[in-house]
Amino acid sequence: MFDFFKKDKTPASPEASPAVASANSNPSSSPNPSLSWTARLKQGLAKTRNQLGNQLASIFGGGKIDAEVYEELETILLTSDVGINATQHLLDDIKGRVKRQSLDDTVQLKAALKDALSDLLSPLEQPLATSKHQPFIIMLAGVNGAGKTTTIGKLAKQFQSEGKSVLIAAGDTFRAAAREQLQVWGERNNVHVVAQTSGDPAAVMFDAINSARAKNIDIVLADTAGRLPTQMHLMDEIAKVKRVMDKALPGAPHEVLLVLDANTGQNAVSQVKIFDDALGVTGLVLSKLDGTAKGGVIAAIAQARPIPIRYIGIGEAIDDLRPFNANEFIDAMLDA
């Protein structure tokens, strides 16, 4: 299923094999797992950094700061998926810094850009805290293909490494492969998976929460069916699932994580808005920053709907999902 499954030689069941084989694919663009996290992050953001670096070098190399420089910077930000509104926000911020600090040479603009990005992104740097409730219920949502199932596997492994017990609720009752992947992962890593081959996903969540309470489980990772934000009847269904979780355990879910594919660009911003309106999203996971995506979309999200980014994912390996660090991310985008 995931790269870290290969450490376990236990054969999967025949029924699960197709799903596992599909999920075992490892994109050639995935960052080298032998490198440090910082190096892998830079490798993952290579497309953004190379584009920004080459283009910014032409305007940060020295010279007068004028309207033409700002126009070039605007174009560069827009083509890096920063988005119109966030680009305007950053330009206004930079112009203010230029005036306040009496900057007069374009060499000084790079630091101003990094500072402006830091002010925009740092409020989103809020690590997920799971100690306030037991069980702590995490509901994961997102469109098909965003990386929910992979994210659940990585999160479960991370929580286990912290000494916490984990239960997985396979609430995607519409996609058999999702259930199979989670069940195989659970069998190989001693994580109980609550699943049904058919039926109401809300019932799966209800059973999972009751099971977690009875077994004193620390963390419940609740998968949900992928759906398009434009399918409002399906968005209503997932909102119903959330309400059932609250009935099973008042206050649950304690975290609603929206998983976003970084390759979708500005469409990710639309997803954030619609899922947040429907579910009250409390945290984001930005996945697949693996060398093909442009990292600038984080700035667009921060400006449009500043929801904490709990994790970013840069590849298929277990260590390729880490808490979001704003300045580390900015350095990886802009610095060679």
C-alpha cells in the first residue's frame, strides 16, 4: 500500500492485492528518502524554487526598485500559484516594507518577500494537539485522489510511534479499494479497522467511536468518501456523517482534516472554502508536494481561508509527512 509496507513480508489477502499493488506505486518524482527532511522538502518544491529562483534572480540582482520591478514580481507570483488576491496582498506588504525601511535596491527585495510570506504563512503553523480528548476523533475529508488513504496510514504510524493507540474507521463505503487498503494496513501494523462492505458510512463512524471508547483507544482516524465540492447532495451526506459522530461522542470530531492535492493549484482554494462551509474544517494536509506541484498555493489558501496547515506531504515514504513549518517551507521555495 505505502512504501513502508515493504518492511513487512506478510502476504496480503488475494482480495486486497489489487488495491495494495495500485497503492504501492512510487512516483519517480518522489523525493529521495535517504536525504534529510530539509533536502527532501527542497527537492519536493524544486519546480516552485527553480521557477521562482530563475525569474526572481533577474529582478533581485540589483537595480532601482520601480513600477516595472513590481509588475515582474506580480507575474512571477501569479505563475507560481500564489493567486490574484494573495499576490496583491504580498505586493502591498512588500511596498509598505520598502517605504518604511527606505529600501532602494532590488537586492533587498528578496528579504522583504520572505518576510511578507512569513507574516502570511506563520499563523497557519499550528501543530495538531491530540491530548485534550480520549478518544481524539480525527475526521478526514477531501476529493477522490487527494491522498486521504495514504495520509491516514502515515498519521496512524506517527501516532503509534508516539506511544498512542489508534483505531481506523473505514468510512468510505463507496470505494472498495479504500477499505482494502486500510484493512491490509491495519492487519500488518496491529491497528483495528472498523469497516463494512456496504451500508451507511455514518453507521461505521458510530460503531468505530463506540469501539474506541470501550477499548480506551487514544486516536480514531475516520476516513470518508471522496466527493466533488460541486456535488452538494454528497456534501450534505458527509455533513450528516459529522453529525452522527457528535451523537456518538458529544464534541466529536475533534479535528476535521481536509486533505488537498497540491497539484490542483487554485482549485485547492475552492475546495477549502466549500468543505469548510460544509464541515467547519479545522486543519489542512497539503499532499503530493513531490516535484510536480507549485508550492505557492499555500499563500493563496492562507489569504483566502487561513485554516491551520497541520501537515505537508512530499512523497510516499512514511517520513514524508511532517508538521508544517512556515519559514522552513519558504526557504525551500526560494533558496537554492
